[in-house]
Amino acid sequence: MTTDSSNAKVMIPVDVETAINALIATGSTKISRKVDLDSDPRFTRKSVNTAKTAICLDVETTGLNYTVDKAIEVGIVAFEFDPDTADIIRVVDRYSGFEDPCRPITAEITALTGITDEMVRGKFFDDGRVNHLANTASLVIAHNAGFDRKFVEERFPSFNKLPWACSIEQIDWKNENFSTRTLEYLLFKFGLFVDAHRALNDAEGVLGILLGKLPVSNRLVFRSLLDRHLDETTKIWAVGAPFDKKDLLKQRNYRWNDGTDGRSKAWWTTIPCCQEKDELCWLAKEIYQDGKITDVEVFRVSAQDRFSVRER
């Protein structure tokens, strides 16, 4: 810093990276960078003959129930990757669009998403572009695919034929020392952030974390996701489980379903198929007082149906 003849302070330009590195070197500062896929150095940009295309997708809606609520914004980032190495090569396309739900957007949804009635009025999704992206992709990735997939397939049936992966459920964040799995928190831990909670921003944020490395295993996040997304899993519904066992079930990663989606009103969990026998033994010993598990419902779930309305 210096001063001119009038004693006003004048800033001398400083190399941004030098300043950032100096701050980080102090050990008392953490820097978060805005996700910038156009200049991200972690893309390999190395074409391969076996390259495939995947898309990161996010949807904003008028509510939580896909049977009555509507998608009002869709954000998609399509990227090319090497299926053998899990290297992400480059972004190949983007889409962002609004659609009028033909009903007022609640104040709660506007506060959450920033989307107002004026922003969507008279708007329609570009079916041609969205369907083209679906038709060229081999995989769809969403952060909470169990939510996004139902809304997207309701509006765009072309997504039904694709396997989906979930960057919440199919990466072992807990054993990689992440205390929560929200996108904002994961981005922060990777030194990143995105602008306001909007569909395209969040889709780009998902790709931002896929480019990172997990701190314990030192594996690429995307490699970890690719290795699991096609696995068949077992979904177990602990129907009729005693109320006083709810804490045990929660500790074992069971979640409560209130039955409003037409499925069983019960605690449920998803596990690898190889753990099915052990899990049923645990339920018989720890949850059902008489040791009988005849009410428990067990379903095998394929990658094609996982996170969709077809999943039991």
C-alpha cells in the first residue's frame, strides 16, 4: 500500500494466488473458492476412445411430494469421463430452465430457492434439449437422487431408462470423516462454494465435489461413486417394529417412512445384498421381541430402479 500527494490510500495490485497461498500458509485461514468449471485445472481434457457422458442434475420444486408438487427449475451439467480411470475429462454441455407450475409458489419455497412467481410465469422447460441430454448420457448423478429422480421422471420419461447415482447415499462420507452430507458442507470441506441455492449452481457444485479426493482413502470421489452405482442392493422394511426400538434402528441407519408415498409405514434401510442375512438376524435378535421377523419386507433393488418410484 502507498499514498498519493493528497494522502489518500492507494492499493498496489497483488497477485491473487500469492495472497491466497500466503494466507493458507499461516495455518489460521481457510480459503473457499467459487466453483468455476470453465477453468478448473482438475479436468484432464484428455480424450479417450471409450469416453462416456454423465450428467449432474438438480431440480427445484414447489414442494416435497412428486405426486402433487411440480418441478419449477432444472439445472444440468453434462460431462465427459473415462470409465476405466474415472478421470473427468471436460464439461460438454449445460442446461438451465424454468417452468410455470400454474399455481402460486409459496413464500417458503421462494425463501429457500429464490424463485418467484414472476420468474417462472409463462415459462416451459425445453423438452428437446433436456431429452437430448438424457439420450446422450450413460449415467445421471444427483445429490439426493431419491428426491430429484421422482420429479424428473414424472416430467421427462426419457430419464426412466438411465441408471442414477446419488452423491449422498453412495459415497461413504462418514468413514471419510465428514460429519454431514449436505452439499454446502461438502463443498466447504473441499474448499469450494456456489452462489445462491439454484438448480444449475447446485448441479455444478455436485460436479465440483466429484472432482475431489476423499481424505481417508485418497480415492477420487467420482471413482468411489462409479464403483458402487451399478451394485444391486437390498432394501429392508422393518414393518411392525416396536416403537421403543426406534433409537436402535436410527443408530443402525434406518429411516422412518410415514406412508404418504404409498409405501409401508415403517423403518427402512438399504444395504449391500451380501449383508442381507446378517441384517435379518440382527432384527430378529434386537428389534422383534419374539425373534420372529415374518412382517419384515425384503426387496432387491437394481441400479435401473434405485431412487425411482419403482423402488419398493
